[in-house]
Amino acid sequence: MKRVFFRGFLWLVVAGFPCLAMSAETIELTQTGCQFVQPEGIDHQFHTRSAEDCEAVNEQTGSVRLKESDVMRLRAGDYVFRVKNKNVPYELGFWLRGTGLQRLTLPSVSGGGISTGASRDYAISLEPGEYRYSCPLNPTPDYILIVE
């Protein structure tokens, strides 16, 4: 049996025929300059023209912002992370992965190519553990996700 995600739905391919199994929950995340808005609860409106701008911003404010950010908590299961580039003038991406040694055993998903005003979906089947999510192209803090 093969598991395939397509447009927010999990399809199981059994005996060569796709069958709709269940809908994956969609988690919407919005990126602005140097941050994801949802975990921080505010759009800081950092002005950035390049990744280097965010590296400087995060060097000054990143650790404090991360300590004050919300930890996302989810149940194990199938998810689609819909990531939107609200107003960053260069392409963004998304990277969700396990932490520590769990980085070797937990599922991960990543990709780029999110232009200004566009969004992209990242489908993943999450297992219990601790994860981090961020954007390496628009350097953000490594936000925390706990799957129970």
C-alpha cells in the first residue's frame, strides 16, 4: 500500500487504484520578513531585501522572540502545512524536521520556491516527537512543534 498526498487529502494506492482515505488537517503559516507570524502572534514588520538582513535581525532579537513564541502542539497524524509568503520580496521555503537524534528517525519535509503573495503546501505524516520548523531562505528562528 502506498500513501500519497494530493491537495490536502491522503490517498492510499491499493492494488494500483487510488482510494481517498481521509482528509489531512491543514495548518496555515504566514511568513513575513525574518519570521512566521502565527507562533510569534504579531507581525514585527521587519524590512528585508535579503537573507543577510534577517540574519542581522535574528542575531539581535531571535532568541528573545523564540522564547516568547507559542509552541505548536499537534496529535500524530496527517497534515498539510500551507506556507504563505505575505510580503517578502524574494523566494521563501519551509523546513520541518525532528530535533536532536530524532532528526534521523522522524519524518521531515522541505522545499522552496514560494514567491511574494504565493503559498505552497507541504504534506507530512507526523509521528510523536519534538520538531523544529523554519525557513532557511528567509532565516527565521527554529520554532517548536510537539507531536503527541
